[in-house]
Amino acid sequence: VCTYLPLLLKIKSDFYSHATSVQRIIHFIGNVEDECSIGPPPL
């Protein structure tokens, strides 16, 4: 099951907490791909 909303809220929180952490964003995109197999959601 895709859970875009919680994931988007998580990356939003992570992004503002660690704005320079590209690794977190890459990890988030990887999680979405693993969960939905269609790539990241439109942001």
C-alpha cells in the first residue's frame, strides 16, 4: 500500500530539520520506490 501522505510529511519534517542532508532525501525517494515501484511522488 502506498503511504504518500505520511512519507511526504516525514520528508517535509526531515527537510526542515536537516536542510542540507541530501542523503535523507535520497533515502526517502528510495523508500517510496520500494513501497510503490513507480518512483517518487510529484513534489
